[in-house]
Amino acid sequence: MGLRLYNTMSGKLEEFKPLGDTVKIYTCGLTVQSEPHVGHIRAAMVRDTLMRWLGYLGYNVVALENFTDVDDKIIEKQKEFNKDWRMIAQDNIDTYLWACDRLNIERATFYPRASQHMEEIIDLVARLIEKGFAYEKKGDVYFRVRKFPDYGKLSKKSIDDLVAGARIAPTESKDDPLDFALWKAAKPDEPYWLSPWGKGRPGWHIECSAMSMRYLGETFDIHTGGEDLIFPHHENELAQSLAATGKPFARFWLHNGWVTLTGEKMSKSTGHYSPIKEVLKKYSANVIRMFMLKTHYRKQLAYDDERLDEARAALTTIKTYLDNAANKYGEIKTISEPMMLDTFAEAMNDDLNTSRALSVIYELIKKGYEADDVRIAASVEYYLALLGFMKESSVAAEPCADVMVILSEVKKRLQNEERDELLNEIAGDCLGLLESKGAGGVRPIVIDLLLDIRNKLRKEKNYELADYIRERLQENNIIVDDQGDGSTFRSGTV
């Protein structure tokens, strides 16, 4: 069975065949008015999974992921913080790319920004005016929705249903409540670019059409993004692109489900979200990846610590097996023809069914405990790599900073409790060692010293602080194994 993907446009699974030798993918990226959250990372991980599997199938891939770096929301942040919009955008872009790198999410081929493609945007708006699909009013330019007969085809919405909820804002002068902005006249003290319609900036939807055409052509293979973007963003993007070119736009539309927090969709506009930077302080990259891949990308994903802890336990099962195999066979070499390839490939070819693919890995582990065969362990490693999990040696976890945070908290708590001066001295020495020499080879020594502190706390029945040390180390992928009066540690990453 070849690769089949669920196409939002048709509402069914379709066999995927690219237009040419290279698969071209466009992903709707962030509007960067604030820091990225877990929902943004899920959309990026869908692209990452798609790129990895297409690469495995032998395709060349060109992927584009945009940044909306000038927008009403960013301008509001500029006023709120009295900070230039470009600096706000850059800070949040930097955080997003840092998080993606930490999570081993493959970089897109291009990361274009709206502010850097004004010429293409203005040209596209002009084409739509010339063809009668758009009109100018007082420096604003609007798309004529009723002139496009297939409007609503992607989102399965009818014009009649949309009319009931359509409104014209007091600041707008459009002909029809359904029409949407392609270009917005600049207000005082707002960023602007010169255009045939005066000073202004683009509407949200037009930038994606302009940038995708610039890098991928007027027709490309796959468009991805969160399901919350289907309407109005992707519907509008599709309408204006088809109206301008008369050609098919994206052949496949892949949409991932929301990430929810306490039952509600994560959203920057409401402030109801978990920043990925904070989540990465609590959980390793592999744990977050496992948490996301355990659920099919089209299903909603509920974010909570309990589910992340379940993902950590699942990784521990894999790690324990691989550690045992390494002790038994020595270094495990990934092999070119892993076992049970058909079942793994069938799962991934079935609309990137990563939850089923992970079950294949667990079936292999069960078989590995029953059979003495190094190929099974090598196959487990092979499949983990295909799904983007990192090996221990490749985890960029900034361990120095992580351990320093733990030690600082331990030292503060010891001082507050006026406990053993020797423990305070050990914690202080650990911090000094890390500050002077960095993590590197001293990190195991420092962790051993931290465990010495913990063992003494356990003997003194100060279990609260002892448990704090163990839990914080575990959050940083260091598993503590208590053995009688002493303890040892091992890496908890896969």
C-alpha cells in the first residue's frame, strides 16, 4: 500500500502522488506577537513527521513555513510594550526555532516573513483587482467573496450560512459583509509600505498565497496547518489564489487537531496556553515527542501533566529494553533492513498513523525479550529514528543550566530550614564547579554530589526535599535508582 493522506478538501483518504520529483509543502506558521505554545509545536511536528516519512519513501522535499511578522496583534503588542514590532517578532521567532531545534523538529527549507515579501503581495493584490475579484475603498482593498463561486468548498460552509453572521466593522467600508481584506490602509503610528492604494500593509490571508507562489509555484502538493485555520484563513487563501491564477492551488490539505488545555483550545489571543519554553523545562524533547505521536495528528490532543508522565513511562520502557540489549550485545548498530518493516510502513502510510507505528515498536520490544536477536534492538532504534526520537548523545539539553537550577533551589531550601552546614557547603561547591567549568565532564560528578545530599536527607527523614531532588532530576532525563542506603543515576532519554 502506498502513502494515503486525509485530504480536508475531499473529506477522505487519498493516495498521494506528487506533481514532480520533489514534494512541495507549505505550512501556515506563527503570527509572532507572543511566545510559541504547545499547539504551535504540534503543527510543526506534523510537518516534521510528514517530511521524515516522505524522505524515507525516497522523495525529495521542499518545505516552506511562514511567519506573520506584521499584523494587528503585533501592532497592539508594540503599543502595549512600547517596543518595535520587528524586535517583538524576532524575539518570538528565535524562541520558536530554538524550541524546534531542541525537539529535533527538522527545519523547513524556507522560513519567509510577510514583511520581506511586500512586492509579491502587492503584485498579487493588483492581479486580483485587474481580474475583478478585488476592489479598493479609501486605501483598503477587499476580495469579492460572492464573485468566487466555490467559496466555502474547503470548510464545507455555504454563503447563506455565512451571511447570517457577517458584519461590517465601523472602520471598514467594504461593499459586502462577506468580503475580506487583502490590503489595509495604515493608521497613524503604524508600520506601512507604499502601494498603488497608498500607505498600508497586507491582510493576513494574502501573504500566504504570495509566499507559497513565490517559493513553490502556483500549484503545489501539500498544505498543512491547524484545523482552526480551515476557516476563514485557508478558505480565503484558497479563493484568492484560484481567482488570481485560474489554476489548482494545494492538491492536499492536511489539518492537525487542536491541543486543548483544561478542555479549551490553546490560544494566544485568550492567554489560555502553555508556552513551549516552560514545558521544555519540565520534560525532555523525547517525552514531548512521545506525548504528541501517541495521538493521531488529526485528533484533538489534551495537554496535561498526567499524559506527559505517561509518555515518560512509555519511553522508560523503551529505554530499559535498549539498555539491556546494549549490555548484552554491546553497541547496537542500526541495520538497513529492520524487522517487521511491513507493519510499520503500513501504519505510517495510513495517513501517518504514528500511534499504530509506536505499537509496532512495542511489539518488537516484547519479541526482543523473548528472542535472542540483536536485529530486534537495532530495529527498535531504527524506527525511533524514523519518528524523530533522539539518541542520548544527540540531546541538546543544556544540562549545566538545568542542574544549576536544581542545586540553587536545594541550597535555598537548606538555608531556609537552617539545616546541616555541610550540605549547604556541598551544594555551593557544586554550583561553583559548574559556573567555573561548565557542564561537560563534571556533570556526572556534580550529580553524584547531589545524590549524596539526597541520601543524607533521606537518612534525616527529610523526604520532601529528597523527593524534590529526585523529581527534578527525572524531569531533566536523569533517573535515580535507590539501592539500600545509596543511589545511582542513569539517563532517562531514548
